[in-house]
Amino acid sequence: LLHDLICGLAHLHAPDELELFLLDFKGTEFNIYAKNRLPHARVVAVDCDVDIGLSIIKRLGQEMDRRRKLFDDANVPDIRHYRERGLKLPRILLIIDEIQVMMQSLETALQRQVEGALIDLLRRGRAAGIHVLLATQSPSQVFSSQMLQQMAIRVCLLADQHVSRLVLGETNEAASGLQRQGEAVYNAYNGEPDKNVFIRTAMLEQDAIADMTRRLAEQARERGYRMPEGLLYFDGRSRST
């Protein structure tokens, strides 16, 4: 599902319209976007160190404040009005996979600090063009009610009733009735059961992802897009950047 979202968004939006910050606290699924140099990727961190994750979240908080100043100087309320004036500013999407690894490894005080920073990004970031996607296979004790209130859009693949209610909403058990691989419940209304949309995501093979990533990089070069210097890449297995 995450690969579908990344590849689909990269196909639809030019790299100067969308920047991707890809963090995985447990696996190495995002490696392919660094190795094949997806032009939209600004940060790729796999088997991610907690300190790296914290620094990226703080960096985006600073970028949000910088953008608010840009809007104030241009006398506009948000990124949409800013871009309508012909001023260029890409949207940013932060994707954090296996966020529970980071949250559960932190002491209580620091966990609250990180949660507060994420809630601030979720609450104020949309107007600034900074969006957050949080993914986990273990949602228990990860998403507080305050955090969930800021996430109107929720997607849940096959899960038991308890997990379905945690992700979609307290009265929404729809994900427990899914049958086929790749099926999911999409809900853009804070989990209201009557707003469920049933979808099915494709299974993308690594070769297909790599091929698409290379083609997008080639297209970007052909269109004269200058790749930004220094993709931040971190692999926790080798502790190298």
C-alpha cells in the first residue's frame, strides 16, 4: 500500500511540486527509492535510528514555521493561495512506517514531546503544505485520541475487530470483514462507518518499483529539473549516511 501511494504520487506530481520524506523504523522497504534515486525523495531512512526520526520531525516543524512566515509576507493564509499567485513551493509528505518502534523505545517524557510535535504537524502542517502519513502493524498504545482527531483520513487493511476500531474509529469494525489480500477500508471522515470506501491495493514487485523510479528520474532530467544536492540517506544496519 505504501509503495502504491509513493509511486502513484510521484507519477502524478513533478518533483518540484512534491517532496517525500520516507522513514522506516523497522524494515528496509524504502531503500529502493534511494538506490534508484527517486527525484521526489529528500530523506530516506531505513531501519531508522530514533535520533534520526526525531531530527526529521523537528526539521519539518521548523520548515512549517518558515512557510508560515512566507505566507505572512505574501499576505496569504495557506499554500494554495500562495501557489495561486504563481509562487513555487512544493508540498511535503512525511511517511513514517512502523512508528510504534520509535514511540515504544522512548521514555515517557520524550514520547510526549514527539507526540506533541507530530500533533502540531498534523494540525498546522496541512495549511503549510506539509502532510503526515503514519503507518503501523501494531497500533495499540501508539495513536492517542488527540492524535487521531487530527487524522481525518484513515486506511485499514485486514485486521481483527479491536485493531479495526483503533485505526478506523471506536464503532468501525469494517476491516475485520475483509477477505482478500490487499483489500482495505478507506475512510476520510474520522472513521464514520457510513463513510467507508472499500478498496484494493496492488502488490508491486521490487523490479517494477525500481523501473518506475528510474524512469521518473530520467523524465525529470529530460524536463530540465535539477536534482537537489545531497539526498539524506540513512541505513541503520550499517550506521552510514
